[in-house]
Amino acid sequence: MSGWDFDDVGKFGSEKAAEDFAKRNGVDPRDIRTRDKGDGIELEIRRSNLDRRGLKDSGEGRRDGW
């Protein structure tokens, strides 16, 4: 266990789509965690990084979330 708290920010069609979303929002790759859920990839962002930003999405890839 890492000791960090993560918040779910959505489900994506692929790991690349989730990572691209995080990159578009300026999230450091070390602050994300992805989980394969069979029907997609769930993206989680470390809470301390998430709290200080408003996430923006172009609608690409994200299936649901926050």
C-alpha cells in the first residue's frame, strides 16, 4: 500500500486514453493509477494532486466519472 489517497475520476476505453486525459490536465504520471476493469480502464488521481485543479476533458475516451 502506498499510503496515498486516490480518487476515481472516470472510466476510459484504454490505458492510453486515461493517460492522455491526465496529461491534458497537467497531472504528473506518478500521481495516477489505472485499473483494468474488463469493460474499460478506471483512472484514479492522487487526492493531493486532484484537490488543486479543475479537470478539463475534451470528451475523448472518458466513459463516465467525476
